[in-house]
Amino acid sequence: AVSRDLDWGVPVPVKDAKGKVLYVWFDAPIGYISATKELTPDWEKYWKDKETRMIHFIGKDNIVFHCIIFPAMLKAEGSFILPDNVPANEFLNLENDKISTSRNWAVWLHEYLLDFPGKQDVLRYSLCASAPETKDNDFTWKEFQARNNNELVAILGNFVNRTIVLTNSYYEGKVPKRGTTDSNDEAVLNEISVIKANVEAGLDGFRFREALREAMNLARLGNKYLADAEPWKVVKTDPERVKTILHVCLQVTANLTIALEPFLPFSMNKLRGFLNLGKLDWEKLGDTNLLIAGHQLNTPELLFDKIEDDVIEAQVQKLLNTKKANELAQA
């Protein structure tokens, strides 16, 4: 690294290296190792075991350090494994401006948790859905609101709530045995395995936006199936058909607790409570008999609720106040 101010780093003790310094990034990677050592006595399994797959998740400004300097240090030492992959994200801005802690232009997590109690997953979802994987992206409070209201509430929450409420209403909360069927039923159930493969492909390739989108496609699939089947109407003329519709919807719902677990862990834990269901291994995703006939469900609550305009306007105003304070400080 070339520095205009040698006080930024330690001068390189090599001939013809005048003006070049070693600064914090030569030392910083060692901190990853020492931090792991502090966390667990098995730290060497993470850093030295040949069976370990080491992945470095970074921002694009740190590519050179994680792809050249740090691996060179590890290789020179000799006993450490090298990173298998270094997925690097672009920059995420905030309301069309660079995030800056020194300028207080940020969404502070402790403030978020106070302002949006119980909505940890909404922030996780919004950040993942707009992650700057291939280009710089922008977090805005309006988009955050839209993703909550139009996707988590209107698609996922709507499907789950209607499915469980109808089951409680028609069958005293017990999973019905399949009655009369049609081709749509099997088509929906078969699609779950396709979605599983797509989610896995996204996760394995570190394309987390794609993986999340595919996982949410399972909710879209169930929501469309339920809306098209209209069991609230069919129950008046063909109650046996309604048993199948809700049985299928409940299998989709149970599969959702697996597919969305990596993205919405708090919400999926809540959903498992509604279903009276324990946590299921990933390998179970695609199983169309996760809830057997007669299984007793619990009374549901809303999985997500709408975020109103005034709540979002307050967050935007907080940032505008910060910008104004910065401008006054510089005047």
C-alpha cells in the first residue's frame, strides 16, 4: 500500500520501498483467528482442518486483502487452510447516500429493535432481498415497508393465516385426510422439490437474493393455489374436495418452515408453534406428508403485520434531521 502519510502505517523494511507502508490490514486478519480461539477450544478445526471449507464473506473494498494478502500470510505460515471461496458484495447505501457511522447516517440495530419490536426478520428479509451482490444497491425505508406489506404480509402471512384459520374453522384444527383430488394438487406438491433444488442452487452459489426469491416462490405457489381453489366457496358444494385443498396447503405450510428457516428464523419458529410442529431438518424439504391426517394444530396469530406510513415517515425524518445537523456542523 502506498500512503501519503507514513504515520498511517509501518514503513516496509525492504530496499527500494520508500513511501510504502504496512498498515492495519496486514495485522487485522490475525484477529479473525484470535477471535475464533477466544470463542472455542476447537478453533483449529475452523482454520487448520483439511475437511473444513473456509468461506470469506466480504465487501468489494476488501477483495485484495482476502484474496491476496491474507491467503499469502496463511500459506507462508504453512499449517492453515486457505479460503475455498471469497464471495464479495458491492456497497449498500442508505437513502441514496453512503452509510457513514461518523455522520450518523445509518440504521442502528439497537434503535431498530426498539422502533420495530419483534420485526427482526423483516429487516433480515429486506436486506437479503436487496443485497448488493452484483452492483451497488440502496436501502430505503419505503422499499422496506413495501417488502413487508406486499410480500411478507400479503403473500406469506396471508397464505399461512388463511390455511390455518380455515383448518380450525372446518376441522377443529386437525389436519384433514385427503378427499377428492385433481391434477392441480399433485402439481403443487411436486413443485416443492423443484423449489428446494432452486433454493439449494442459490445458497450453494452464494446468490442469497435468488435463494430467498425461490423460497418465497413456495409461499406464492401456496397462495395462488389457495386463491384459485377457493375452499370457502367449494365447502358449500363439495366438502370432500375442501379436505384435499387444505391438506395440500398445510403440507406447503410445513415445508415453508424449512425453506424459509435460513432467512426468517424467528418467524419460522413462530409458524412451527402454530402448526404444533418441531424443527425439521433440511432434508425433509419436499416431503409431502410432514403433517399427518389428524395432527392437531394450535390457534394462530398474525405472522406479520402491516407497517403504516407514519412509522416509515418517522424513520425518514430521523435521517433528514441527521443530515440537517451535519450541514449545520459544517457551516
